[in-house]
Amino acid sequence: MSPAGRRPPAPVRRPATPRPQGAPQPGAQPGTGRQREVRLPETGPAAAPAGAPTGPVARSGVRAEPEARPEPEARPPADREPSRPPVRGGRAGRSPGGAPAVERDPAARRRFLWRAVGVAALVVAVLGLAAWALLFSSLTALRDVEVTGADRTGVPAVQQAAADQLGLPLLRVDTGAVTARVERLPWVASVQVHRDPAHRLRVAVVEKTPVAAVPAPGGAPGVVLLDGGGRTITTADAAPQGVPLVQVDPSRPDAVRAASAVALALPASLREQVSAVTASGPDDVRLALRDGQEVVWGSPGDDALKARVAALLLPRDGVRRVDVSAPLAPATSP
């Protein structure tokens, strides 16, 4: 017991021995993490100095700190949550990929549809107006037929073949029908028909070239004009200038065929000098020239060689008759 008049000494707290992290502290309440005060037995009477604190003091003058508690996991503040896309006209859906998709405003969708319908209707109206102007209106109607190359055929005959197309829009003009009708004209060898944007149809004609004139069959007056292929072009009163006339007895068909074959095979330079082709038989074809000379041709065949030999011999002085029936052994006579 302490002597009378003295205060009992203050309990001295010893510092706790360091322990490994996580090990329980001695005297600590389990599950609290706080250290319980440990009172040491008195070591002897000692008077507390005047003005000294009256609470428990550690022996070394340092108070043991309680073990730090683990701080709870930080959580983001509520006001920083990620914002969601605004919802317009209903609940926000999600696209197949998971991203939020905002539904289109029904009013905006209707306006878009009406605009699309209006544009489509305008396009259809423009196309319909263009088709009407090109196919049915008189804005592109055919008004004229221009003809070239119809010297012997005649321009009026060609225009008459296309007369039924006048007044039609150019795209509806039947150029095939016009071509077929023009090709049936006697002198026409070929024809080309083109539409002209200036309300015009251009018709270019290539005519046949007559190379021989034979007497009309059956003793009829006039002659029949033949082209280079022996086809009949038309009939005429007389052989045109530069076209040789085949004068053969019609009762000798073989002689007619031989004379016609020679007349068709003559080169243009010699044909222009020939006034008539005669034949008494298939092997006795003769050419009568316009200047009075004569060429004995013989039978048809080797026509190009015979024509070259005749062209070399005819210009000679005093030559009136040239025999090229054997072109490799020609003969001349005054």
C-alpha cells in the first residue's frame, strides 16, 4: 500500500514488439484490429511531478498507434456515371452489334418517305414527257427526204419510196422499209438510209453500171442493159454512150451467150471504144470500135491478156484489124 499523502504511480505502457504484417497483436480483440491497453506492474513508488498528465503514458514517452485498417475499394462517384444516349420517341434499342440504336422520329420518317415519293414521281413524269416528245409529238417529225447518187434512178422515185414516212417522229421512221423499197428500183445497186436530227432522212444511193446492151427478147424494140454480173438492169431505147451493143442472131443462143460474156469481161478502157459486139458462133466473137477498127476476139477466155495485146497493137499506124484470138501469136492487117 502506498504511503499516505502520495499518489500511486501511473501505469507505464511498454511499446509493442513488432510483428509480421498480418499477425494478430497480443491483447488485441479478434476481428477489431485495435490494440488493448496493457498495464505493467508497478516498479516502485514514485511521485508524479507536479503538472504531469494524469493519463496512461508509454514508457518511452511514445503512444502506440493502432494498426491501420484496410481502406475500402474506391468507388466512382455517383455523379460520374457514363451517360446514356438520349431516347427519342420511345425506348432505346440496341443494334445487332450491341451498340445502342436510336429510333427515327416517326414524323421525320414520314417526311423522308414523302420526299422520296415526290422525287420518283418527278423522274417518271420527265421520262414520260421525253418519250412522248420523241415517239408521238410533231416536235421531231420527218419533214424532208434528201437523196444523193440517184443520177439514173431519179430523185423523185427515191423520195416516193419514203413518202409514207413523212410526218412521223424520227424514232418511228422505218428505215428498213425505206431501204427495201429503194433497192427494188431498177438502177439501184445498194442504198444507205440515215436519220438526221434536223427533221430529215438522208438516202445515199449507189447505182449499177451497165456494161452491155443486148437486143430485147422476142423482137421487141429497144435493148436490155446488163450489169457486170450479167443481171438485167432495165430496158432502154438504145445503148447508152460507152455501153457496147451485142448484135447477135437471137436464133443462136450459144452465140448470144459468147458475145455477152465477152462484153461483160471487157476492161473499162476498151469498153468505151466498142460500139458493138457481134458473133456468128461461140468461137467467132468480134468487137467493132467507134473509130472503124475491128478486133477479132475469138471465143471467151483469156480476156485480160487479149485486152492488153489489143491495147498495144491498135495504136500502130495503118492497123485496121487486130486478131487476138490466139493472144500469144496475134496478127494485124490494114
